[in-house]
Amino acid sequence: MCSSGFKAFQSKIVLSVLLRLVCICKREQPIYTTRAHVFQIDRTTKKNWVPASKQAVTVSYFYDSTRNSYRIISVDGSKVIINSTITPNMMFTKTSQKFGQWADSRANTVFGLGFSSEQQLAKFAEKFQEVKEAAKTARDKSQEKVELLSNHSQESGRETPTGNQASSINGTDDEKIFHVGPETVLLKNENDLLKSAVEQSNSNAKNLETELQTLRENNARLVDALQESSANVESWKKQLSASKEESDTLRAKIADLEVQCNEASQEKQRNAQLGVRVQELEAELNDKEQELENLRKQAETIPILMAECESVTSKLQSAEIKNRELEGRIDVLHLDVDESRQKQGNIKGELKKFMDVLDVKLDELHEFRRGLSRLGADN
């Protein structure tokens, strides 16, 4: 109930802010509108950008004619993400080709805008410079006006008795216009200007009082909400502890699920490997079946091969018998060859003896011939 009440109070606060913005927007006129992604600087680190909108939103320049001021306003649904009053001291900086930023000291933050093109960024920066110059001019004019009003008030304070004296002397105001000097006419004109300025300041003061009253009411509501929230801190702490325990339980479940997912992924990998192995075995089985079919075809030719083998065996046996007979003949031939070799050796020995005898005979014939030749020579 407390959280629902706080949410209802938040919705009321948002509604009041939106109503106030509607009133302001009725009073103010948009002078330039574009679309961009809105960011705010992280207030803790002062370095990181925090997105203020999930998508590109409308960003507009507004001019308040009553206050003579310029503001940048952007609303995302029911949430006001930019409400920055432009001052002459502000500076818009381009940090990249499509991103720019400016610091708002009143809001105590730095706004960043991300555009979809460089042209949009350049146009926004150009408009920012124009609005800044206009704000500077308006500030200078307001200062001059304040100085002029202060001078007029001092002069009117000094010359009011003269005017009273002139009116008392010369009669009515209508008669005074014709009888008094030009200085009194100028003073009257200045008094009229002063009255209009005072009326304008009174109207501005009323507006400020209205806004101040609204702020006081909002402050009172915020105080009530703060008291209510401080009263509900304990319940929120209990809810926080319960949510922490629940988150720890969920984290444990998530860890278990991650383990199961890892196991499932490993099982999937194993199944994939087994599928590849099954495909390889199926391919091998097909090869084996093809080989078996070839063997079956070869088995049909086995009887023919057996008959041929028997005929070859009988021929081999007959050939072996013939081989044995031939081996016997070869042995006989070997014996004959040995005998012939022995006979040849005997014949060679006899021939050698005969040659030796023949050599002796030839020597004797030579000697006999020499003797004959000597005898012939002697005769």
C-alpha cells in the first residue's frame, strides 16, 4: 500500500510538472525543433554518458515573451528529460561529427545530444549560438531598463514637488499641458513609462508568487512523501532483503542452468561426433556389402575353378611322373658324361704321350737332316 501510494504521489508530481510545462508551452513559442538521442553525464563519475531516452525524441528551442528568455525543452512520453534555460555564459561544444554537449549549472548536469547527421548537429549548434546572442541582448536590455527605471525614479523623486507646485499654481492637468514648460511634459511621459514598468513588474511578481506558491505546495507534498518514505524504509529494507535472497536463489538457479546448458552443449557435440561416426560406419558397411556381393559373385565361379584345379592337379601329377623319368634319364646321362670325361682324360694323356714321342722323333729327324746337310756340304 505504501509503495502504491508513493507511486500515486509520483504520478501526481509528474502530472503537475506536465501541467506546468503545458502552461509554459502555451506562454512560450517554439522557434526550432529537431530530433536527437538525449544523454546526461553520470553525476558520480562525471565521465560516462547515461542515456535519458531509449530512442530519438523531439528537442525544441522555446522563447518566453513574458520573461524574454530562451529554453531547450524535450519530453519523452510523460518524462521531462531536458528543461534548460540558456544563458549568455553557456557554450555548446561539438565532441564528434554527430554529437554535441553543453553544461547547465542550474540543473547541475551536462546534456549531450546524438544526431543522425552532421547537418542536424551544425544547424542545432548554429541555433544555439543565435539564441545565446539573443539571451545576451535581452539581458543587456533588461539591465539598461532597470538602470533607466532607477534613474527615472530618482529624478521623479526630486521633481515631484515641482510638479505638485505647478499643478497647484496653474490649475487642472489639462490647463497644465498648455501652461507648464517642456520639462514637466517630459517628466509626465517618464512617469507614465515608470507606471507601465511597475505594472509589468507587478504582473511578473504575481507570476512569480504563483510559481512560488506552486513550489511551496510541491515542497509540502515532497515533505509528506519523504516522511511517508522514511516511515516505510523498514518495509522497503525487508523487501530489499527478500529480493536479495530471491536474487541469490535465482543466481544459483541460473548457475545450475548454465551448468546444464554446458552439459547439454557437450552432449550435442558428442551427438554430432556420434552422428559423424555413424555416417562413417554406414559408409564402411556399404563398402563391406559391396565387397560381400563381389565375393558372392566370385563364389559362383568356385566350382568351375575347382574343376580346373583338379584337371591342373592331374596334369601336374603326370608332369611330376615325367619329371621323375627325366630325372632318371638325366642321372644316366650324368654317368655317361662322367665316363666320357674320364675317357677323354685318358685320351688326352695318351695324346700327350704321343705328342712327347712325336716331338722326340721330330728332333731326331731334325738332327738327321742337319747331318745330311753337313754330309752334302762335305761332298
